[in-house]
Amino acid sequence: MTDLWPADLATVGAKPPSAILQEQAALLGRKTKNIVRAEVLRRADPTPSSRGDAHLGIQFMYLFVLHAPALGDYRFRLFAITHDVDLYPVQFLVDDAIAQEIGPINAKEGIIARNEEQFTSILSQVLRSQKTRKVVQSILSQSTAQPDLDQP
């Protein structure tokens, strides 16, 4: 049988956005001594790819969720991203406070990263935003200052 597949098929190029999110999630846990953790959850986004019916794939969607075990497993969705099978471009779905802080946004497209460099730059802005800082600090404060209210 003749192999018609390209020889470099298994060669991996760009790092997937989800892998970058996982790395940052692990770093948050280390920074907060696991008082505040982050999870990256994959969800199916039924939105068809912007390229029409060129393929049957749906958009990949990842949620970046803060998790506070000491607060009864409280969870807060900080942001989400979507992309198609090509990895880039990536669309960020953030709340209005973060969007305003990041700066001018194309209202039609939202916040778009066209490559890995843009993705890490935008992600850095989201993670360093005042809204993110406020939410993480609030969860930290409540997790460390309150007695265990779940116990009788």
C-alpha cells in the first residue's frame, strides 16, 4: 500500500491556546498556595466556523474559571476563548470591565488574537487587569479570613 500522507504530518507547530491557559492556571495555584486555583474547561460551542461549511467542525471553546475550595467550591468564570481547528485566530470573551481596560476593540469581531504572540499579549492584559486582580484578591480574602462555615 502506498502512503499518500505527508512525511511531516506529526510535526507540531504552534502551541495550542488551551495549553497556554493550562500553564497560567497552574501558575495561579502556585502564586496563591492553592487557595485560589484556576481550571481550564473545554466546552462545545455550537457556533459554526466563520469559514462557512468548509468543514463540519464546530468552534473550540475554553473557559478560564477561578476556583476557591475553601468557599464551598465557589467558581467564577473569568473569561473564555474560542477558535476553530486552525488554533488562530482566537476570540476572547471577557466581561465589559476587562474589555474597557484592555482598550479599543473592534465591535464586530471583539478581542481577536491572530497568532500566538498576540494571544499571549492579550492574555497577559486580561490576567493583569484590575478586574482580575480584584476578583482574585476578594476570593483570597474571603478564603483566608472566614471561619469554616460548613461545619456544624
